[in-house]
Amino acid sequence: MVEFTGERVVPGQVEPDLWNEHLARYAFAARFAEGRRVLDAGCGAGYGSAELARVAASVTGLDLSPEAIEWARQHYAAPALVTFLNGSCAMLPFRAGAFDLVVAFELIEHLHQQTSFLAECRRVLAPDGLLIVSTPNTLYYAEARAAAGPNPFHEHEFEAAEFEAALRAWFANVSLLLQNRSECFAFYPPSGWHGGETIAEPGADRAEEANFFVALCSNAPLPAFEPLVYVPRVANLLRERERHIEKLRSELTQKERWLAEVTAERDQALELARETETALQQSNRWAEQVSADLAAARERIVELQAHFAAEQQRAQESINRLEAQLERSNRWAEQVSADLAAAGERIVELQEYFAAEQLRAQESIDGLEAENQKKTEWALKLAGEVDNLSAQIAMVIASRWVRAGHKIGMGPPLPGLDKPAQ
């Protein structure tokens, strides 16, 4: 869907004056299009190409916008002699001499490459071909758009002399015409108006006051033509003005109702504003108290920050001392760990030594016990022998024969018998 943005006219989306302003140019160009091969450069939505196709041998509409070309094809491509193409007007995609008539309405001011466009128009025209080109008068256009500002879609606009000079750089013959939306009084039959006499007051042909410039350009002699007064379908200006006035009155009545509503809303808003102002004053007093409290709180915060900084400094000093003490403790613990490791190794060595000594002692004890057992058995045996000998000696001593021999000095000495005499 193509929408009117101010860049190009879309049928049904613009006011009648703007629509008739554009359509009138095509009505003027149609006087030169009969039986000719026509290029509508910058055709936009295609309505002008369709107007030219009523009399032309063929019409080609060219535009840079794919959306505009698609819209034109959907609405105006029914006549077999109308073709719509997407392409650049600064580099026309046609062979030299392909057209007898090129129309370019409200296009050149949109182009950055205006010189290239004029050169391309000259190239694609037949030797006796005709270019009809229009552009807004920058003096009038700047005044008309004073409130809205420059048209954002225009690259460069022309004054009359500048426009004519640009065209004469490429075409030998140039005729500059003025297009104005003029108020006039027309006398014509109700069956229609074709031809007739036009009377214009002196001063109505001032180029600097024109709405638009329309130029006929050719390298061949220009065709003869008469000024054209285009009477649109809506031609009774007084009737239209009365309708417009009635519409304005209706709108004014509606606006007065809106104004009354807005006034009532304003009064409510003023009352609300007064209430808001009262609340604001209370809020300001509260805010002042809060500000005072905040100031006191900030002072207390400063004090607490200073106290905290001092406490933090003392804590840091304590931490430093503890870290130093911890470092010493760590070194002592490392030394103790080393000593414990060495002691553990010594204990293992001593345990192994004691185990070996214990084993040897146990073996010695076992040997001594065995030897003691043997000695005990030998002592018991010896004691038995002693007892036996003692008994034998006692028997010998008791023998009178032994005693008698002893008295006479015979026999071995015997215990108990060799006692000295009392």
C-alpha cells in the first residue's frame, strides 16, 4: 500500500487543490502526446501516465520506488499501451531516440544528479523530440512552507532564470511557462468547454510570483501552443467556498464545544493545581525538615566515619601485631613440626632398637632359664649324692672298727672324729 508522505501524490489521499495542480500538468502535456511514444519520468503512482495513454501511441512510466510502480501496475496497467518500469531517472534504461515526448513533472528538484537527468532526457529523445519539465518556484515555495520548513525530499529548487539556464545547457530551444492556481470568472455552456478566449490582467505573468515553472525543451523548433486554462471538475469556487465555510462553521461549533470542555477541564485542572500547590507547600515544609534531618544525619555520619576510621586504624594495627605473632607462631610450629618429625624418626629407630634388644634379651632369658633348669637339676642330683655320702660317712663314723682304727692312727681323717681333745 502506497501512502502519501509528501514525496509523491497518491490518488484519493490528497486534497482536491493538490490533486488538480498535478493533474492539470498532464492535461497540458496531453496536447503534445497524440500519436507519440511517451516517457513519464518519475511517474509515481501512475495516474498521469494513464491520462497520457488516452491519446499517445505508447506510454512508459518510470519511477525509482518499487512500491509506487507496483501500485501503478495494479491500478493503471489495464490499457495495453501503458508500461510501468522500476529504474533511475538519472540513468534511463532506454536506447537513444526511443521517445518522441518525455514528461518530468515535479521530479528534477528531487534528484541529486540533475545534470545527468537532463543529459539522459536529451539522449532518449528523437531528434525532433520534446521535453516538458516542471518544478516549483523556490521563491514562492519557501514562502508557502515558512512554517513547515524546507521539503525534506527536495535536493535543489530553482528560480526562473536558473531553471531556464539549466535547460538551455542541453536544449537549443526552451520556452518557460508559468503554472498558477488562479481565481477567475468563466463563461461556458453546461455541455462543456473546449477552446475560448482568455483575458489576463497585466501583472499576472510575473515569474517570481508563480507557483510552478513548466518548460518546453527541444533541439528542434518548438511546436506552436496556446495558453491553457484547466477547469477541474470542481470548478464553482464560490459554491466550494460556501461549502468550505459551512464546513468550517461546523468545525468551529465542534471546536467551541471542545473549547468549553477544555475550559471546564482547565478549571478542574486549576483547582487541582491549587490543591497541588497547597500540598506542595506542605511537602516543601516537610522537605525542609527532612533536609535539616539529613544535614544532621550527614554530620553524624561524618563523625561515625571518623570514629570508624580510627577504630579501623586500631584494628589494622592489632591485625598487624597478630599477623606478626602468627608469623612467629607459624615459624615455631614449623620448627616444632620439624623436631616432631625428627623425634618421630628417632622413636621409630629406638622402637626398632628396643624390639631387637628385647628379642635378644628374651633369647638370653630363655637361654638362662634353660641353663638354670640344667643347674637346678644338677644341684638336685648333687644334693642327692651329698646326702648319700653323708649317710655313708655317718655309717662309717658309727662303725667301731673305724673308730678304733682312727684312735690308733689308721685310716683317713673323718669328720667328727678329728675334734681336739677337751
